[in-house]
Amino acid sequence: MKWRRFVSLPILAVLILMEMVYYGTVFIFLDDWIGLQSSAGWLNAVIFTSLASLTLFSFLVCVLTDPGGVPSGYFPDIENNDGSDQESRKAEALQKRCDKCSAYKPPRAHHCRVCRRCVLKMDHHCTWINNCVGQRNYKAFFLLVVYATISSFHSLVLIIGCGIQKDWEFARTTRLKTFYILGPSMLKWLCPTALSHVKDGTSFPTVRDTL
């Protein structure tokens, strides 16, 4: 049954990762940075949810869709109007027999050692979908890559934006940061025990302190 393909650690890992990325992006970073109650936050949440849904749907299609197998009783078409070339075409066609399943293989069909059969227009066997990528699910796999890439980029932008905002309140000039870490005296910079500039550690100078 097709649903048995979900009994796979890579597939479960992908589903858990999707859930974690979605929850973290929307309910942690986006909500903390822009706020889901604002129009900008709501719009970003709708866009990211749509992309995540398309990614999940494409992933499920890749897992559940049969990539396409060679029909039983398939025999290559060797008819040709040019009778002089018919024998050579017949000999070439007869050579395209799979060594594993002893069936004739159409062009671009390959035998998958995992699925144990020949797959039409096989691209590769993907561990993350526990299925081959072939004629019938190649489009879904391509869209999966596209949607996942766009979703990841959108998530990365939101995470970086939230991180920049959080770091902004502690932003100082490079000179002040250097003095705060190494100390005001350049002669003591290379001495790890020169900590006279370090206070009790309960406070940190922020931009607001200079306003």
C-alpha cells in the first residue's frame, strides 16, 4: 500500500522539520518581530502558510504517487519503413532488456535497486520521499524543490529580521564594543587576567543610555 511509504524515518524527520520550521517562523520570530495582529504580520503569515501548505502538498504527492513502471508485456516498437534498417533496430531493441527483472526497457527507463523494478524516465531514488522520482511524480518533485526553496528564503528573512531587531537595542559602535570586551587600556588587551574594566555583569550599556 502507498501509505506504507510513510513508515520511514527520513519521511518522519521531514514532516517534523516542516512543523518545527513553520511553528518557529510564524509563532515565534514573525509574531515577536512584526506581530500577528498587525496587517504586515498577518500578510506575512498568510504568504508563509500558503507556501508551507504547497510544500507539504507537493511532498505528499511525491510520496504517494507511483513514479511509473514499465507495462507488463511491453515490447519495443521496431517497425520501420526502411526495411534495410529493420534488422539493426530489432537487434538494438532486443539488447535493451533489464538484467534484474528480465523486461524490455523503454528509453530512459532504469532499474531501481530499492524499488526492485524498472521505472519510466527515472531520475533517482529519493530517500526523503521513500520513492523514486520518475515520469508521474517528476513535476511534483520539481515543485517541491521550488516551494521549499521559496519558503526557506522567506523564513530566513523573517528570522534575520527578528534577530537584527533584538540585537539593535544592544548596538554600539565598534570602538565601544572593543573597549567593553578588551578594556579601555590597549596595554592590557593581551592579558587575559586584566579584568578591572569588567563590572558585576548585571548590566550592559545600550543605545538608550546615550540618548
